[in-house]
Amino acid sequence: MNVQFAEPIQSELRQTATKTDHVPTLDILRGVAILGLLIVSIRSFGLTQGQVGQLLRGPHGGNYWLFRLTHLLADHKLRALLSMLFGAGLLLLATKRTGPDGLTAPDLFIRRQLWLIGFGLLNAIVLLCPNDILFQYGIVGVFLFPFQRLSTRGLLIGAVVTGLIFSVKGYWAYAEQRATFTKYQTVVSLEKKNKKVKLTDDQKEDKATWEGTVKGSAFNKNRDSTDRVSMRADYGMVWRYMLPRIQGQESSVFYRTGLWDIASMMLLGMALFRWGFFTNRLTTRHYAALAIGGAALGLLLAWLSWPSYTLKTVNFATLISSGTLPLCDILLPAERAFLAIGGASLVVWLYRSGVGAGLWRAVASVGQLALSNYLIQTILCTTFFYGYGMGHFGNLSLAQLYMVVAEIWLIQLVSSAIWLRFFRTGPAEWLWRSLVHGRRLPIRRTEPMPSDTPVLS
């Protein structure tokens, strides 16, 4: 990359932040990420985990290929892009000396993050979103704020290191399961040699642990039926049924992998922002090269990872017992980074070319209301799929789910554009900012709005 594009642009960005709350390309990319997330999250809203596994088990018809296509292009990649943009927003906020109330950038950011954690808990525990990201973004953002003082090279090193930690932890989990399988094999071999052998308590536990893994990874019709019945019940039963899963996502899963996943992409986003990548400051040739190169490398890694991903989803026990490396975990940080950068480069290149200007304005309006639209997606999906709403959980094919996605996209593209004609910011963004500043901030366009650089929106 040309050296002239690798220099920080803090002073110029500070002037931009003073003039407007929004950078057009940031809004467009944020809108793409928010809309694109629904491609992945709709499965969690509308399908049982058993149904997802059955898509891969076969028969391999249209829904299988649709799943494979969306997995290769969207799974983890849109979330990676949103994480990068969140990191970029962190640096954009840091360019402001003080907020409208005299609060310093660290004060504003920490307050924002703490309230974002609150929005995440609302989205997960009250609205029952199965894969909330706000809670985790709130926590990781607090830890990463001091890193905004690092050089671009330092941010890149941090992104690589945290990505490698994610990969190592993935392999570590695999190695532990391999050790469990080896212990199981030892016990079985002992039983074959002497059918009357009396197993010790540890040997019984070793055998039971692996047999539980085998049973848990197999498709269970009764468990699948329980999922459907529970998710089609009233709010109280759905809440009780989902709470353990939500708690696991926001605690153990986040601690094991989510923390490193998000931190890696946020640090990468901060580095890319320093280069001017997100603010349309590279040359057209650079964006074209990044679009082609990022997509090619990302798709290559996704293709290499697909067999292990399929085996892990369909039969985790076979993945472990066969000794197949979990490339889907090991290569994931690089795969999603390359594809997210490639996709973002393509979007910026199309925006710069002037193709579909009206569509990009609509997508930008979604991005400006990112927090509101993210929460609205949860409300619309839970109302449509869960039992206390229309109760369509587990009833639709994957292709039909994407018809629902298209309808939600249309609703949000139109409603966001209309909303911004009369209001400066979205309802959730307005509430968020008002809570941060401890007072009611103006929201209508006819009211003066104090300068305040957005982070998520």
C-alpha cells in the first residue's frame, strides 16, 4: 500500500467530526453490516439447532446450497465488519477533545459503553435475542479504549495477536477433546481384552464423557421437538427455555472465544481507520485491489474450512475421532478479516463510482440508525417466530426465512429514510445519548443538536 495512505489523519478527521456527526462511507458500511447480520441471525430466530444440522446432513437440495452460500459470504464476516466499524468509531470519538457538556472523550466513551452493556442485557434477557452482540461490544470496548494511543503498526500487531489467540484456543479445545477420545479408546480396548474387567471410577467417567459427546452431537428428534414446542409457547416459557442459552453466550462462550474474536476485529478496524480505509480516502485502484484480493483469499480460506465446519456441525464426535483438524476455527480470524475487507472495499468502490446512489443513501440511513435498527430486528423476528407472537418458529424453510429477511430489509430501508427527514437520530440512539449525558437531548431536526460523535450509530 502507498505510504501516503498509511499516515494518521487525525487532524482532518477532527475537522470532519466538528462539522457533522456522520461520515458517509462509515454510515453506508454500518448499514450494510446491520442489514447483513440478519442473513445469519435469522437462522437462530427461526430454526432449531437440529434443523441447521439437517441442512448439512442432506439431501443436498436448494436449501443446502443457499445455506452454504450464505455461510461462506456472511457468517462471521458481517459481524467482523461491524466490529471493525465499532473500532473505527472508537477512534473517531477519540478525535473530540470534549463533549457538549465538557466531558472528555474517555468519560464519554466509558459512559457510552456502560449504557451499551445495558442495551445488550435488554436485547438478550428481555427481548430474547439469541445472539446479542451489544453486551459483548460494551465490555470489549472499555478494554480497548486505551489502545487508541497505539500506532497503526501497533494496532495491526494487536489484531494479529488476538486473532492468533482465538485460533490457538480453538485448537486447544480440539486437543482436549482428542485427549478425551484417547482415554475412551484406552477403556474400550481394555474391555475388549477382558470382558470381565472392573472399571475404576475414573475409567467409567472417561467412557461416559466421550459417549455423552457422541450422543450430544447426533441429531435428536425428541430434543428438536422440545425446541419447537418451547419456542412456540408464551413469553414466560420461552424466557425460561432460552435463559440458559443466553447466559452461556454472554459468559462462557464470550470468555472462551468471543472476547478475542471481537477484540481482533476492533483493533483491525482501528488500524484501517487510521489508513483512511473507512473514510473513502484510498485510491480507486487500492479499493479495487483490496476487493479482489480480500475476496479471493477469504473465499479460499472458507473453502478450506468448509469440510471441518460441516463435520463439526453434523457430527462433532466424528471430527474428533477422525483426527480432522478444525480448520473452521483455526483459519476463521484470517478468513473473516479478508472477506470483510474485500466486501467493504467493494461497497466503497461502488459508492465512489456513483452506481446506485439512491440505494446507498437509503443504506446510509439504516447505518445512522444502527442501534435502533438492530433492536427493531430483534423485536420483529421474535414477534414473528416466537410463541407469544405469531409462532412460526421451526415452520419455515431456509429459503422462506430469507423472504422474511427481504421484507425486514425493505421496512428498514424505507422507514429509516423517512425517519431521518424529521429526526436527527434514531429513538434508541437518542435514548442512549440522553442517558450518557444525564439529560434529555433534542431529537427533532427543528431543534439544535449539540455536537456528539457517534460510536455505534
